[in-house]
Amino acid sequence: MSALTQALTLGAGYNAALVTVGAALLGGAAGSVGTFMFLRKRALVSDALAHSTLPGIAIAFMVMVALGGDGRNLPGLLAGSAISAAIGLVAVDLITRHTRLAQDAAIGAVLSVFFGFGVVCLTAIQTMTAGRQAGLETFLLGSTAGMLYSDALLIAASAALCVAGVFILRRPMTIVAFDAGFAETSGISVRAVDFAMTSLVLAVTVVGLKLVGLVLIVALLIIPPVAARFWSERSERVMLLAAAFGAASGYVGAAVSATAPALPTGALIVLTAFGFFAVSILFSPHRGVLAQIVMRRRTSVRVHRRQGLLALAKDEPIYDRMTLAVLLREGLVRPDGVMTEAGEAQAAHASRDEARWRVAAALFEPAALPVRGDPLIPIDGLFTDDQIAVIDAHLAGAKGA
Amino acid sequence: MLKRLAAGVASALNTDYGALQAHEIEGDAALAVRGLTVSYGGAPVVFSVDATFPEGTMSAVIGPNGAGKSTMLKAALGIVPRLSGKVEVFGAPFVDVRQAVAYVPQRASVDWDFPTRARDVVLMGLYRRVGLLGRIGARERAAADAALERVGMSGFAERQIGQLSGGQQQRVFLARALAQDARLLLLDEPFAGVDAATERAIIAVLHDLKAEGRTVVAVHHDLSTVRATFDRVLLLNVRKIAEGPTEEAFTEENLRAAYGGKLGALALPAQDAPAASLH
């Protein structure tokens, strides 16, 4: 346990600390750029992109070995992966634009074909140069074991660049994601912004291959934004929160992985991210599952109370058991169904409110109505005293007629 | 990046140029398309349309479903590529005067669950002026709130857009166009899914804009309100059927030509379209 604490406080050695910081930066970059892919409804493009890196890794390895170099040179492998991912992206784009296939079908086809081809290449490497291929399969699920100082530095620096890129482009990316037509008319080139956004995803994916692995990098691009969406209705905050979730996931996952090298780093990072997601979906104050349940329950009680009071005011019998239970619990009726004093007062108040609401909508333009479609809110606080007087005068007039 | 900044500077310089141009061709077209043809790969959905929208007028683009009304607007603004044809905005290519143009998309095309509030949407109309990296300050927020106020939405600035009614959503987008301070407003079905009171409120704002000398072009569906609302019409069914002042172009004959047999089901208000006006 103390080893874990040590890793979490960056005390497990200089290299491990650098890897942990690098993973945090990578998570931040993935979370923020992923937010815009998510908002643009292109989240799965990153999956096609990630899987398309595999052939590039394998071919880059073979080329470097053939040239007499070290096949495991990280910059070389990443360059190869970037090239084949770009080819995969172009394939998805061409299929979507020039055929009637939807994007999801194009993604599925490209993703599986590229991945399959990559697996074939990996197998070929294993038979060709036995013993030297060790390590390539860590690109599938990620690993921090045996990472060189220069590798960690490369990852940390590139991730920091990606974060900066996302920050600079956040406004045009938001506008394009929200309203591409408006963006185009106001001089923001949708193609250029989409290209920049996809390039950032490509960069994050390639940089993350070593740490998170190509199978799981997509999770780091999607889960933090989806979790962040539960907490805010403002895109900038969703982005910042997604970056924070991603960074924390990368940090914790890499630190744990430093103490347990047998566990794949990518899986640890993604599981941490899932922790944020699980907490968000359950406990976020407005969109969370619990909040929704509580709100539904509250609305239901309010509706039953109101309907019950209105029925009491009109001397109508109440059959609904939930209504009776609510009224009984709040002391508005006695167990034999007769109104209490408090019940009588509230019933009168409810029926007056209801009558006022009915004329309020007719007297004032809907635009001036402060709350849309919630007739259960007491009307007194919503309108000015003058307006209430107008409403009441109208009511009195209607009764007189 | 530099290219974009340079483009921003260039367009800022162009504003004056655009205003000068407009002055020189005063009383001329705010928007003119010639031979506009659009295809989504197959047969043209808009074919060789010539149309002119004079400055300071309020025009309706009408026609049956699939007539290419929305497509024509989008092609004029370069949102969808055009196969052939020429578009001039205030006598200049659109790219040179885009700052003078605001576009309000169809409500159905918007993701209403997008994490953005009414004020944020209006602020999008100001980003061009602020620039890519410029700060959104109190002045911009005040401008956005003023635009919301003008469409009667001042109490809703903090609302997430999905929590607004259809008419309110439409007015937020109208406020964005106001914030852009555009001289030409193109609206794609602004009254779709909007109740009658809100429609009147939106029309009142549009009439105000027209009175200020701005030009409004709206794709419109409800034939019964055309006469009362618009002073010009463009009747479209892939090809142009007719265009001109409402009393001249909005005739039963032209409508029949645009809608074909489908017009039988469309009740034209008799008192609104007296037979005498056809001759």
C-alpha cells in the first residue's frame, strides 16, 4: 500500500513520476479533445482511427528492422501509426462522402479491416524475427513497463501541445459542433475545423498508444466527456471537467500501474475513468439517475397533493390511493377522508391558484409568463401585485357575468 | 492559425468596403442569385434559379416540400456546394460581405441537448467581431443580453436551450442574428412548430428590422399568412415559378404551377386572396 501512496505522490522514482505526469497530461488532452468529438457526434471516428494504427506500427517495425535499426524505436513506431491512422481516416471520409453508407457502417468496415491487417502483420513479425518483436503487443493495451526516459518525455510534451491546441481552437470547434451551417456562413471553415479536430484526436491517439494502447484509447476520449456532461450545461465547463476527469484517470491509472507492472496501464486508466463516469451518472445533481428519481417522486407528490386539494375544494370523492396517502401524511385530511382545518385552507388556496392560472395565460402574452408549463407553482410570487390584481378583477368579472 | 487571423483582419477591412458598395448600389439587391443549380449527387434539387431580393424588403420563399427552398438558401450562403450559378450579396461575392449576413437554421437541425445556454448561443453571433482568441467581456455579454431583450427573452439568458419552448428557441436564434448586426437575414422556416402568439412576436421583430432598412428572407410554409407578413415572394419548385411583390406574384395561378395537384388540399383564405387581384 505504501508503494501505491509513493507512486501517487510521484515518489516512486524520477522515471515513474514523469510517466505519471505524462499520463495525466495525455488524459487531459484526450478528455478535452474528446469533448468536441462527442459534441460533434463523431466519437466513434476516434475508434476507427485508433484501430487503424496497428498496421502502421507493424510495418514501421519491419521497415526499421530492414534498415538495420532498432525496431522498437518509439518515434519511428508512432510515425508509422500516424500514417496508417490517417489512411484509415481518409478511407472513412471517402466512404461516407461518396457512397450512401452511413458513417457508422464506414467506421465498422475500416476499423475491422485495418485491425485485422495489423494482426496479420504482427503475426508475420513474430515468425520472421523471433525474439526481437517483444513489446509490440503492449501497444494493444498499453504499458509503462520498460519505458525509456525519452519516451516518457515525448509523450508528456506532445500531450501538453495537444492541450494547448484544444484550448486555442475551443471556440471554433464549439460553434462547428453546435451549428455547422452558422459556422460556415460566419466564415469559419467547417472542413478546416473538422480537420484540425480530427488531427488533434490523431495526435492524442498516437501519443497515447504506448501508455493506454490502441484498443482502449477511445475510452479515454469518450468516457471523460460523457461523465462531464452530467455536471454542466455549458460546453466550456464540460470541456474543462472532461479534461480534469481524463487527467485524474491518467494520473491514478499510471501510478497504480507503476506499482503493479503486470496490469496493463490502459486498462487501469480506463477503469479509473469509469469510476468518474459511474459517480457522475448516479449522483450528478440534475441529470444523474438518483436526482431524476427524486425529481420524479417529488413531482408525483406535488401533482397528487394538488389534485387531491382541488377535489376536496369541489367536494369530490378521492379514489386514488396515492392521493389519499399524500393528503393523509401531510395532515390535510383525517383518516375518514374529511378535510382538516389546514386542508380546508390549502384547498381554498389551490382552487384560487388554479383559477388565476387559467386566466393568467389568456391575459398575458405567453412570452411574459415567467414559467413555462408548470401550473403547480404558486402564482403569487411569479406575477407582480398589479398583474395579480388584473387577474383577480378578470375573475370577479367572469363570475359576475 | 496565422491564415485565419489574417482572414479576420481582411474581413474587418472589408466591412467598410461592403458598406461603401451597398451605398453605391442603393435600392439594389441585397441578395441576387443567377442560374443557381444544386445537386446532392443525383438530379438537381434546385435548377437554374434566378432571384433578386431587394434591400429593405421582407421576402418569403415558398413552394411544396422538396422544392429546394432550404437548399437554395444554403447554396446561396455556401453551406451546401452549388453545381453552377452566381451569388451576389450587396453586389459583392458572399465571402467578402459575410459579416453583413445572418443565417437562422431550421429548428429541427439543431441539437437541443447541446450544453449551451441562451446567452451562449447569442454570443456566437459576436465571436467574429471578438476574434478567435479575443476575450468575451462584460461588453459582449451586455450586447447579447440586449439582443435577447429585444426578442422578449431577457429572463431566459441562463437557460439551457433545450429547456425553452419552440418559439423561445426560435427567438434565441433570432437574437443571435440581431447580435451579428446583419443587414441581410436568412431564416429557414422560422415559424415551424411555433404558436400563433410567438409567430406574431417574431414577425413584429422582423418588421422592425425591415423598417431599419434590413433585408429579411424566410423560407415559409403557411400560405395563409404570406400576404399579411411578406411584401415579396419567391415561388419555387426546383425551378423558379414566380417572384415579385406579393400582390403580383402570389396568385392562384402561380401557386397552382408551384404546388400542382397538391394545392387542392391547401386552403387559400378567400378573403385574403380575392379573385379580383388575380386580374
